[in-house]
Amino acid sequence: MGAYFFLFVGAVGLLRLPDFYTRVHAAGKCDTLGMLLSLIGLMIYQGFNLVSLKILIIWAFILLANPTATHALSRAAWKVGLKPWMKEEG
């Protein structure tokens, strides 16, 4: 149930946040946490066997790959000149 919460919050973040950087942050964090909780649930369901070891390897890959991809997207956006959203005064 917790995984669905994180995935739902990520989807809401994609729709509601004002600029690319905040949207990527919301999607990256929620996607990583949602998938990790889903995989933990699968590991508990399977018990300790070869399948749960494979799920643990997938878990480690996601834990490394998702934040790296989010950082690469943000850095590429910064390099091409995409500026962060600034709240207008007044």
C-alpha cells in the first residue's frame, strides 16, 4: 500500500509542480521509493530463495540507476540553458 502512495504522489508532482527540475525531483524520488517498496513486498511474499535474491539484485540496480538518471536529466537541462522557475514578486 505504501508503494502506491509514493507512485501516486509522484504522479501528482508531475502534474502540479511548476518547472522541469521540481517535476524531475518528484518523479525520481517517488519512482525510486515506490519501486523499492514494491520489490520489498515481492521479496517478503516469495520468502528466502533464488527469486528473492534476483529481486534484491534488481533492487540494488534501481537504487543506483534511478537517481543517476535523474541527475543526468537535470544536468543536461541545465547545460542547454533551462532556468529554474522563480516566483514573481508582487
